[in-house]
Amino acid sequence: MSPTPAQSRRLRCPACGAEYEVAISRAACQCGSPLDLVSELQPLPPSLAGRPFGLARYAEAIALAPWALERAYLGAGMTPLLPMGQGAFVKCDFISPTGSFKDRGAAAVTAVALELGAVEVVVDSSGNAAAALAAHAVHAGLKATVVVPEGAPEAKLAQAQAYGAEIVSAPGPRERAAEVAKELSGRRGCYYAGHAFSPFFLEGTKSWAFEVFEQLGAVPGAVVMPVGNGSLLLGVFAGFAHLAATGAASRLPRLVAVQSEGCAPLAGRPALLTGHSLYTDGIAISKPVRMRAILDAIAATGGEVVVVSDAEVKDARLSLASSGLWVEPTAAAAWAGLPHLSDGQGPVVVNLGGAGFKRP
Ligand SMILES: [Zn+2]
């Protein structure tokens, strides 16, 4: 019998090559780098008819135990894919239990916390990841602690608090919140679930690729998404790479990362403003910890980085709303990026990853 994904997985450092067992206390490499997950996965069957929605639908291709995925399931995934004309589609990830695509990753990190016997998860986040993790943790019977950097939007914190998360504030630069969260995760039974660091978060966002492949019946020509820490882009890349490696697909979609004029490190531009003052707060990340991997994934697919202005994002948000789609500014940035594509070969799928109520 072949080992289950949970038995065959290990953690590996992309910076220094060190390897580790998956363990409750292993948040990052000793050298400080985030860790990658190495696992033996199986092809997905040709038909998934009759399977449940959510991550368990793709059990062969996600390195988490099905029982844990089922316990952490709160309704994330299988979001609508709507045609918008001229070969463009929007993937409506803002229709998700807590209103953002982060629910996919939160379901996955909650599942691994359950597998490891954790009683608490801790995360550093100023927004959607905090709400997503808090909801999934409480649903699965775990305590959630959220470490919040200075200037985090109040509406988003109120959401995490409503689910019952304990809020710990960490004044100082954004990086300080991650340090405090990692320190707290040294507590007994506590798992660090930061979406920029945990490779299991990317196991969750892989589901985006599998769903689009199912819904479209093909690999899209391009995928357009806002990128901050890259926790969607890297999962989408891993998902399509899995489909190609197992023979289900013959190519990869071009990955198009959209960033804001105010903060576009992927385009080699320094941040102009402090993070929390930016209109597109969800992608105001001046130093993504997995920047090398993000740039490599874009290059491997022949993709590109597109930079948009706040004025373009505002127009895109209004334009989407006039089609009945109300999303937050960060999500609208992806739609604003669409006209900038250097190669419009379709179909093109644009992710709308956060609901309008997040930033009324
Ligand atoms: Zn290392």
C-alpha cells in the first residue's frame, strides 16, 4: 500500500536545503526562511462527480488527511466562475464563508493543526487571513490568537474578534507581528499558521487551480490576481503544476501578478507609502518572504507583473459593482490589471478574492 500524503511529507528549506519533519513547533527554518512542503501526491481521477466540495474533493493532490479536511470544512471552495465577455472570466472567491479567498488556506492550516494535535492556532495578520483563520479554528474546536500590526483596518479585526479570536497587538514595523506570533507559537499545543510562512496554506490555495480546471474544462490562457505575499499565486502555480506533472494538463497558464503603484516590489519598485495607508491594503507588502519563489513561478509560466494606479482600481471597483459584483479594493486591482496584459490569449480568469463589505 502506498503511504498516505500525511505519512510521506517533509519540510525543506529553499534557501539552505535543511530538511525537517512536519511538527507542531516547526514554523520556519533555523536560517529564518519559510519552508517548502515536499510530498508524494497522486493524480486526480478523471471524474470527480459525486465528491463533496471543499479541499477533500482533491484529496489525492493535497498533502493533508481527509478526516482533518472534513473537520475543518466551513464551506470554502467551488466558488462561481462567471463569463464576462471577450474570453474573460471572473472567479468569485469573495463568495466564501468569511468573504475572502484566504478561507481556502485557513481550511488547510486548520486541518494540519488538527492532525498535529494542536489546541490553538496563532497567526499574524492585519486583515482577511485573521478573520479566515479565526472562523475555521473556532469551527474545528481550536482557540485562535491573532497578532495584529499597527494600523490594521478595524472592520477586519472586528470580524476576527466576533469569531472569538484573542487579539494581541504588536506595535512597530509589520515584521514585528510575525516575530511575536512565532514567539507565542512556542506555547504548548500552539501551531503557527501565518499565511506567508506556512506551506500548508498553499496546499489550500491549490484547490483554486483544480476548480478552475474542472469548471472551464481546460487550462486557462492566463490567470490574473493581486499579489502581496503570494499565498494565492504560489498555490495556483502548485495546483496547475500538479495537473501538468500527472498528465491531466499539457501546459501551465500564464500567471499575471497585479500590484499597486504604491507598493510593487515584484516590479522592482520600492514602497512609496507605509502599508496601512494604501487603498489596496491586502497587497501592501513591501518585502514578500517568498519573493524568489513568486518571481520564479511567474517566469516559469511566461507570465508578467502588472502595476495599476489607485484611480484604475477605483474605476474597476465601480465597473464590477455595475455588473452586480461588489468587491474590496485589493480584489478590484486584478480587474484593473486585465487591460494591461501583454498577451490576451484566452480564456483569461481574473480572481476576485475579497468581498466589498471588507472595505465599505
Ligand atoms: Zn534554511
